[in-house]
Amino acid sequence: MTSQLAEKIVAYRRELHQNPELSNREFATTARITRWLQEAGIRILPLELKTGVVAEIGSGQGPIIALRGDIDALPIEEISGVPFSSQNSGVMHACGHDFHTSVMLGAALLLKAREATLPGTVRIFFQPAEETFNGAQHLIDAGALDNVAAVFGLHNAPELPTGTFATRAGPFYANVDRFQILITGKGAHAAKPEQGVDTIVTAGQIVGALQTLPSRSFSSLESLVVSVTRIEGGNTWNVLPQTVELEGTVRTHSDAVRRQVPEKIRQVIGGVAASLGAQAELRWQPGPPAVINDARWAAFSKTVAAEAGYRVEEADLQMGGEDFALYLHHVPGVFVSIGSASEFGLHHPRFNPDERAIFPASQYFELLAERTLQQLTATVTEKATSNA
């Protein structure tokens, strides 16, 4: 029976992988997940969601906890070569959200089989739009997190071997912020650069100067990454452009550092631009906050992982971002890594996680849900006894 269920979950994953959809457009994905859950007799909460699904398993009595998987894909052309490659041109599950969704589908089916004995209720979030960092807020606004006592989520980790589990207490994934820098100079013929103000040269020096922020404006003990990821300027070979635009991202773990970075960038770009006769304007777009794992649930999740047979490790700090962080601003919980042993990493067109990691992760989250409900129920009982 276990092997048949494992095969079923992998089949779900492959169907999802063949039919990826971008953030906030996951209509067919939502329909598939809904159908699979309803076929298993699992109830769907009637929340006002454009895409995404929230399922619920349990008696409705006792504590409520939540498990979260994400469902959206990326605008990447797949070249993995697997027989179930994406059938949607230019769209791919290159981050493994199909992996995460399948894990949570498996957990849902396993929990459904034990529903009568659960000492509480498990909500499972199949969340849209993680890649655009607004899906978690959609679910929170719709009421998915109401009355939830603890929330748990996962990301597959291609750098970790299959059978490996990792998490950490406190900061885990980073604050994510986006910036644009508009550089304005004076256009001129490329043969007479002295008659203009060269925005290309200014942009080049700004890119270099920004890299001094982590090493010269902040302590080397702080985690800070400043990456310029796009440069756009000019439209022909013999004209100095009037403007150049830079775009990039800043990643931090400390809120204090995060607050200081925009002004430091303004100082750097303003100084460099002024020295060359140009002007530079910063446009700052805050993104999701850092994932801050609850210490209690981080330790608890590791204990359950060891019980489930995982090789447990202390996770490294990650500079990637995760809108799971928004749940943790409302409810204590933990985000964990499950080894998926892909030769190619996240967001790579050849990304191909080990499918053998999927069903054991489902079994882990079933066990974690049960142990968490037992723990919460016992805590409530102890408080009631001590107050009697």
C-alpha cells in the first residue's frame, strides 16, 4: 500500500511538472489539486482565493496547525531532458514547487487515513505566487491562518543529499529588497565624449562602488549581498546614451542593516555620479522579510526528523528569499530543508530533484503534524491542570 501511494504521489508530481503555471495564473494547477483532494474525501475551505487551495483534515476540535507547499513555476525554458518535461513553452518548475506540492498532497492523504485519531486539525496550504512574494499575503488576507497555532513549510535543497534534513533556529532565509538606479547624464556623439556626460562610464563605476558596501560600510560579520543584475542603456554603437538604468537586489538578515542600506546606496551613487557630472536616483522596493524560525519548533522539527529516519543537519544561513516569512510574523513555526540531490541548482533550466525524496518527506510531515498536535494538546492539558 505504501509503495502504491508513493507511486501515486510521484505521478502527481510529474503531471504538475508537465503543466507548470506562472504566479497568480495557477488556474489548472488549482483545479488539479482540488480534484485530487476531493477524490480522497478531503474538505476544501471555501476561502476567497483567485488561485491556490487550502485543505483541512481533522475533527475541527482541538488545536489547529498548518503545513504549507507552494504551487507556482518560473519563466524558464526547460532543458532537463526528462520524459515529463514542461509542455508549456517558457515555463518550468525550476524551483521544485511541484516537489513541494506533491509532498503536501502525500501528507494530506496520509493524514486523511488517520483523521479519526488526530488530536486536532491540520490545514494544508497549497499557496500560489511564492515567486512573486505575494501569495502568502493572499492566504493570510483570506483567513487561512486564522486560529492556527503553528505553521510549517519546506523547500527542497538540491545541494543536500537525499535523506538529509536541515533547519536552524532564528534567521534562516534573508530579507529581500529590490532596487533600481536611474543615471542621467548628457548624450553625445561617441567620437566626442568630452561634449557629453558619459552614463555608461558612470554606471560601470557605480557597479564597482556598490560592491564596497558589505566590506567597508558594514561589519564583515554581517550577512549582506548587493547584486546588480540588469544594466540597460543606449540603442546604437556610436552614441553616448542620455540615461542608463541599473537594477538589482540586496539581501540581509539583520533588520538594522536592512534599514541602513538604502541611505548608504544613495551616498555611494550620488558621490560617484557627482564626480563625473551625472545624477543618480535610487528607487527602493522592499520585499519579503527574513524567515525567522521559532527556536522551540526548530528543535522539535529536528527531533521528529530524526525519528522519521532523516540524517539531521544544522542548516546554513540562506541568502535566498521566501514569503513563508510572512506567516511567521503572525504565528510561530519553522521552515525546513529537505535534500533533493539535483546536479543543477534552483532556477536552473536543467534542475531535476531526486523523486525518491518526495514520499519520505510526505511521511515526515504527517508525523510532524501528529507530534505537533499531541504536543499542543498536552500543553493545553498541563495549563488546565495547573490552573485547577
